[in-house]
Amino acid sequence: MSLLSATGIEAGVGSVTACRDLDLTLKPGEVWSVLGQNGVGKTTLLLTLAGLRPLRAGEIELDGTSLQSLSRKERARKMGILFQHFETLFSTRVVDAVMTGRHPWVSGWRGTSQHDEKMVQEQLDRVGLEGFGQRMVTTLSGGERRRMEIAALGAQQTKVVLLDEPVNHLDLHYQVHLMRIMLEEWQRKGCAVMMVMHDINLALRFSNRLLLLFGDGETCQGDVASVATESNLTRLFGHPLQRVAIGKETLFWPL
Amino acid sequence: MGGSWVRQGWVIPGLAVLLAVVMGLSLSIGSMPIDWQELVVTLRTGGSSVSATVVFDLRLPRALSALVVGASLSLAGVLMQVLLRNPLADPYVLGTSGGAAAFALLVIFLGLPYQGIPLAAGIGSMLSMGLLFLLARGEGDWSSARLLLTGIVLASGWGALISFILSITQGAEIHSMLFWLMGDFRAVSPGLTRWILLASALALGLFVARDLNLLAGGELRAQSLGVHTLVLRLGILFGASLLTAAAVTLSGSIGFVGLVVPHMMRRLVGADHRRLLPASALAGSCLLVLAEMIARTVLAPQQLPVGVITAFVGVPLFLYLLGRGHRAGSP
């Protein structure tokens, strides 16, 4: 059973082609990392999979239904995305910002329920922002905002989770801690996660599948063990990398 | 930052009461003062006394017009600020009012039937905002400087067109036509259409208030949360243009209401459109009823154009906001 599947897709923007004729299947419990150099189209691919950018070719199915034929609301109930940059025009309270994650589940005149409020509070606690609810968003640090956005995404309760550089701006502790608790929760709930990552070792540590974007549409995918080789990664980043074993963990060290 | 008591819904009832008081003041103050007792009696019984004439024929139509124009321009301001993702957006500053005024004048100038004026004004404001929407959008997001420059150029373009029409119009009462440029009220009632437009804009706005909140936080994120942003944006464009046209055909171009009022209300009730929309409509009404009253009393028997009063408040605030940098947003 696949939660998100792409068949023969081409994604790109302007002169950049992120992938060409790509088949991709995201299954429950899978955590994918998308790796590649700057400007290769990682974000574009993620936005295309989210239905936020036009697909150049191919077909995307979300939970067995064509992405085009789903209503926006249905789509938002099944698939959520964390953006790379946080935009805000007018500052709001942190609880209100996290409550936006509940938007696909509430409608029209009906307000948010106690159930929604409880869920928002749970998510704030989970990312270590308990007691921040009444603060204004503009008073948060970059890392605190990132955690707030992750809380909002958690409140959206989707089966497919797309993350664009989720640990941007985060302190080391939260990079590891947040990845662990969020990914554990998502995996336990049978979600499929795909994230664009910069830190290769963090990606290897927390994901079980890899998608490499080499540029000009060329890709490579598979299990972490089979794809994360010195030769693949050296070619991917255009920089020699050496495999280092520390205990049971495998790390890649840029030479 | 308002205390929690203002956040708990006191602002909106408070503003409603304030509006009633300001309306009462506006009806009683003037070259012929009418005290409260007399005003109550007059409003109850009507009749044909001198005070009834003053209240019903002169002051009430002007005050109601000011109310409708204030609410319409404030709502238009709130909507434009979401559409253009910029807290400096305002129908006057960005030329939307100018487009409505220029097209309305064009109808008069070409000798077309007067019934065509509202339609022409609607087309003018929509054209102006559509142009702004297309021209000011740089790569990706809105740049504040580009948006303001485009809007200001559009506004001065419409201003030039208006001046041109006025200068080649012969024998017409230029003085009375100047009101398209400066903004003023005459003893004309707002008319049913404008009330209906205002009420439905407010109701629809409240219905999509949550979507407006999301759109203000970024188009892609709003889309990812299930908002049909294209439809919403077109709706905003349409609604804000019609509101502006409704206001301009009644009072000419009154400036800065759509800028000043939403800014003040965000400080009081926050940026949530579920409260911001009704609060702005009420506060805009209060402001313009008050401005109209001041305009006809402060230098009596001289009457000032109402647009002059609002500009005195709006220009310093606009410059302050511009200087502070809009990205910080309103607290």
C-alpha cells in the first residue's frame, strides 16, 4: 500500500530539472531523505509532490486517488508540508499560529473545538514550547519559530508529511531531539515522511530511504544501506567523502 | 499591546456604542446646535420643525454617508492589505480610489447618463487594482517598494486624468467637481445598494476570515492548508474594488482611512480577521462621522473637505509605518 506515489514524473522550474521520468512510492513507516547540491531542485520536487507547483509530466496519486481530483481540503487533510522559510505579515499569538494547522479540519462559521485546542497544546508541549502559547510570533527566535511550525504541522494530522530542511535554525539538541520524537510519532502512526536535508549524517541517521538528485533530472533511490556509498555521495556533492564507522553508526566525513 | 480585557470581545461592542455616541454628536452639533433632548424628540416624532429639517435633510444624510464610506474604505483597506501582503496598502494611496473617481468623471465628461457613474467607478477601481496586482508582482513575492511605487504612479496618473478632465470642462461648476479629488460629503443619503454591498462584504469577509488569516501568512502555506487562493484573491480584488467604488461615488477620494483604521484596530484586537473586519468597519465609521463633523464645524461657516482632515491624520502615520519598516508587522 502506498500513501503517495509518483509515476514517470518530471518536476522542475525554469531551466532547472529536478527529476525526469521518476517513479516514487512512499509507504507507511518510511522516512525518505532527499539529498543534492544547492539549486538542484530539491524544494521544487517537494512542492511539486505537494501539488503546489505544476507537474511537467507524469501522475501523482495521494492515498490511491489522483492528486488533481482531490479537493484542496481533502488534500490538506492527507498531506502536510513544512516550508523552508517562515513568512509572516502580521504577528499573531503562538497558539493561533499553531491552530492554523487545524484549518483543513474546521470549516465556515464553526469555530475550533476544545479537541482542536487540546491538540494544539499537545503539539506545543511536544516541541518544547509549553508556556509559549500566549507569546507573539515575532518575539520568538528562529529556532523557536521552527519548532512552532513543526507543531502546526503536527496539529494538521496528515498521513503524508513533507519537510523542507526541518532542522533549519535549530540548536544541536533540538535537531536530534525533535527529529527523534517527531519521526517516532509519525512512524508509529503509519505516516510516510519525505524530507529535504542538508546534513548528510543527520539524514542517514533518521531516514530509511534515500533519494539523490544529481542535477539535470538524474536521480537514484533506494535503501540507505544500498544508496549511501562513498562513490554515490562523492559524486552527489562534488566533494570527496569518506565512510567512517563509529560503533554501529556509519558516518560520512568530507575530506 | 492591549490588555486581555480588550481581547475578550469588548472592543467591538465598545466601538458600536462609540459609533452611536458619535452619530448623536454629529446630529446635534453644527451652526444650529440641537441639544440631546431636542434631538431625541426630533428623531422620535419627525415632524416639520426647523430642527427636523436640519436633522433629516442636512445632517443625517451626511452622517450616514460618512458612516458607510468610513466602513467601506476600512474594509477595503483590510482586504487590500491581505491581497497585496502589505500593511501600507490603502485604496487612496495605491490609486484604487483615483481609478474610480477618474472613470466616474469620464462618464460626466462624455455626457453619458448619470446612472452609469457607479458602474464606471466600479470598473475604474477594478482596473486600477488589477493593474497594480499584475504590475507590482515581482518574481515570487511582493516587494514593498515596488508595490508602493506602482500604486503611487497609478494614483498620480489617475489624478492627472482627473485634472485634465476638470481643466477642459467648460462652464461646469469646477468647485463642486473638485470633490472627486479632495473627498467631501454632500447632503445625499448613502442609498440601499451601498448598505447591501457593505453588509454582504462584511458577512462574506467573516465567512472567509480564517482563510484571510492564512493568506496573510503566505500563499503557498495557505494552499497547502486547503485554501483556494486564486478564488480568494479574485474575490478580495472584486470586493475591495466595489467597496472603494461605492465609497468614491458617494464622497470622492477620501484618503488614508483604509490605512489608519486597520492599523489601529490590529493593535487593539490583533491580526485575526474574525475580529479585525468588524472592528475596522465600526472604527472606520466612527472616524469618518467624526471627521465629517469636524470638517463642517471647526472653521464654520467655512467647510473643509473631509479628505483634508483624514490626510492630516493619515500622512504622518503612513510615514511612520514606512520608516519603521513593514516587515516587523503590527504587534
